[in-house]
Amino acid sequence: NNPDSWRSYDEALADVTTGRRAHLGYVFSEADPFVFIDLDEPEDPDQAKVLSRFNSYSQVSVSGKGIHIIAEGKFQGTGKHPASPKAGIFQTGRYALMTGNVYQDRDTINVVADEDLQSIHTWLSSSKEYPATELEEVPSNISDDEVFRRGCKRYHTFENLTEGIFTGNHSD
């Protein structure tokens, strides 16, 4: 976790290419917009729900049993990795090995709703300090408009703006 000990991507890649190291590593820090979700038992029903919900870069872990999800977003609180459930979520101070073994063609880092990340954090920490909404199953065939409505707290404000309505109370 010491930035003075970090190397450039090219230096790290050279170590992997020459066989000095088996994998690239990455430290999630305040300097990047990323969140790291570590699922040690992705077949567990709760972890499977997380995996199906977050369609962002995912890779098989070094053990070959877990899944790592990398997304763009933020949540309140510190990262969590309790003994049970065997899963974790981190924004900073977490070192992860990158296998490059992409899971189910999820090869792009996508933005994830902060509210969903907060839900995962709350689930992992069992904390009442940071409220979260319950994750719900989302059918894969919903319209873009429905995705937007579900993901945007201020849906009506944006809906009005797209319709050219610039007056009224837009605080909801």
C-alpha cells in the first residue's frame, strides 16, 4: 500500500513476460475511480446474485475458484472482507493479482450505481451505519428507459429536462 514501492505497468509487464512474476498486480487507491469486488465462492446464492447484477470487468481469481469484479463507482465506508460470507468490496488499500482470465466475456470496466455498491458494502459489513437498498433481481430484457428509471434517483428531473421542461421543483 506504499505508492513509493509501486512500479509502472510496463515494468510489471516486463517481469511477467520474462517469467520473473506470474501475474500483474494492482493496488486500488484514492487516485482511481475503481471498486474491487472479491467473490471467493461465486456459486453461493448471495454471491451469485452479486455476480449477475454487476456486468463489469470480471476475471477468474488465481485460485481458479473465485471471481474478481472491477467496476467504476463509490460507496461510503471502508472496504470489507469478513470471513463469512467469503466476499469483499474495496475502494482503496487493496492489492489484487490480475490473472487476465476474463469471466464470461466481461472485458470492460463499467460504471456501477453507487447505491448498488453501497448495498454490497452494507451486506458484507452488516453495518447499519450506511443504509442500503436491497438488491433486486433485474430481468435481462427490460427497456433502456426502465434501466435509467431504476438507476437514477432523479429520474423525473432528467425526464422533464429531456422533454424541454425547465421549470418547477426538480429536487425529487
